[in-house]
Amino acid sequence: MRMRDAGPALLAPGLLFAGLGFAALLAPFMTLAANRIVAGEGVAVWRVADPVVTLPGIVALAAGLGLGLLTAWPRVRIAGAAMGLAGLVWLLSQGATVLLDGAGQYARVSPGAGFWCLLVILALLLADALSQLSPGPLARALLLAAVVGTLALLLQSGALSQLSVMREYASRQDAFGDASLRHLGLAFGSLAVAAAIGLPLGVLCHRRETLRRALLPVLSFLQTIPSLAMFGIMIPLLGWVADTVPGAQSVGIAGIGFAPAFLALVLYSLLPVVANMLAGLQSAPPAVIEAARGMGMTDRQRLFRVELPLGLSVILAGVRIVLVQNIGLAVIAGLIGGGGFGTFVFQGLNQTATDLILLGALPTVALALSAAIVMDILVELTRPIPERTP
């Protein structure tokens, strides 16, 4: 005789997140400041607007946190997390308009600690529910496209235009566009150069053990240098090159600016590229290599037809490490005049303007997360599928 199902079980992490989420509702949801520099006054979530306006958002948040408890229904948990995120956006957009009404010409309103805590909690609930479903590469790509598209529509709609960070963006649109191009150039350009140098070096290290023993310790040493120190070392080095090498300044080489930041990122990128190229080539089973050799394949044929296809997922994993690393490290380029989103971060630190810091930090985080997801999809698509034994 079978016992009746007692109903959906509760998830232990869900209990933790729900408790933290309901506690975050008690923290200041938004802050209202007299101007962009002074510290703001915290405003509770039920006070950001009239109760008729705040009630739907609070109910959506509570429902999202509550549905996150259900372990047996991951799709319901996803819908709950999406409902909670929609409630966050609703409260933020409505609260910004109401709080600024009559607050003064220079008044600024920003998300508070409660908002950021709830955003992180709901995002973790969503990620945990998605991990239960284990979506394939295509589903993850479509989900990423949907999230990016929804975020773009939200920003274009002007629903959040009253927030202080969006006002910072409105007054710096041209500078933001230039910083975006510079940041992408630093991250992806340094990756391309490191790949052009590191991938052939990885092949040579695979073929020649003496080169491997000599090169890998040097690249490992470069990785141990702190990022800020590496950027600083590049300044006098490239300054000397610009002063002594004819034509160096005409191609953009100087002690400060884009060149030292770019070179430092390339040096940081070499170890993951070379090491993963080496690991990918070594991952080919010896029996497969012997079979290819027995078929009369040359070293070049074995490399391109056997070793590289079998090790491509490992090689792309190294590229993923470098890309995400460089997107984050490119922020430091703003400290030495290299441009990128770090320009806003360090300007905000100098002016004690938190929202100017966020103008540089938020797109950096979004770009790094998107790049990591895309690279994870590529790694999975290129991973060899093991043959099933009968």
C-alpha cells in the first residue's frame, strides 16, 4: 500500500533565502539625498509611495520568496523569482517618481541596501531553480537573450530614468559610449593578442618538454604580480619605449593610457591560454593518438584532426577564464588613463559619488556575467560526447 504524497517538499536553501529576503524588506529600500554627493536618507519599502502603489510590489516580492521554497516545482520557483524581480522594478520606478516630487531640483534617489539584497536573493533563487532543470545550451542562450532584451527594453522605456545612476548616464552618454568601446577593446583585444601568442606556444610546449619547463614558471610568476603593480610597471617601461623608439608615440605607445593597460592584460592572459592549450592537447587519449599515427597521419594532421578537436572544450575553458578576468581587470585601466568603465569608478571615488561608481561597476558586472554564460555554452557544445557502452 503506497502512502499519499505529502505535497511539495521545502528546499533548505529556499528557507534560508526566504528568511533573508523577508529580513531585507525591513532594510531601507531606497535612499533620498539632497544632491548627488551627500549621503541619503533611507526609505522603507512601504514608504516609497502610497500603499495602493506599493502593495502590488510587496505582494509580488513576498510571493516570489514564498514560491522559492518549493523544491519539487522548479518552474514555479522560476516564475516566482521573475514575479519578485518584476515587483522590485515596479517599486523602484514608482518610488523614484514619488520621492522626487517636491524634493528639490538637485535631489537624487537611489536603490538602497534592501533593494540590492533582494535583487541578489531573487537572482540566486532563479539560478538555483534553473540548475534543477539543467537546461541545454540552446535553452540557456535563449534565456540569456531574453534577459538582455528585457533589460534593454526596460532601460529604453524610461521607467528608471529618475534614478540617480540613470541621471549620471544621461549627462555622460557620449563619454559612456567611448568608455564602452575602450573597455571592449581592452578585454577582447588583449584576449585576441594573447590567443595569437599563447596558442602556438601551447602547441610548442606540448611538443617540447624543455620549453614547457622553462616557460610555464615564467608565466606563473607574471600571474603572481598584483594587478595594480603590473599596471604600474608598464608605465615606465612603455614611457621609455615611447621616448627612445622612433615612431612609437605615433602608433599610440605612451607611459600612460591605453597601451600600458593593454600590455598588462596580455601578460596576465598568457598563462591560462598556454596552460589550457597544453592541457587540451594532452587530454587526447593515447590510444587515439596511436591509432592516428598508425593510419599514417603526420604531426600536423594529428594536431588539427585529432588533438585540437578533442581538446577544444578545455582550450575554450581557458579562453573563458581570460575573458572574464580581463573584463574585470580592465576597470583598473581607468586609473592610468586607459579608459573603460573604470574611468567612472575612479571619478566616483574621487567625488564620493556612489551612483557614478555604479555607472562603471554595473555594466562591468553585466558584461562579465554575459561573457561567462556564452563561453560556458561554447565549452559545453565543444565537449566530446563519450561513447555509450552496450
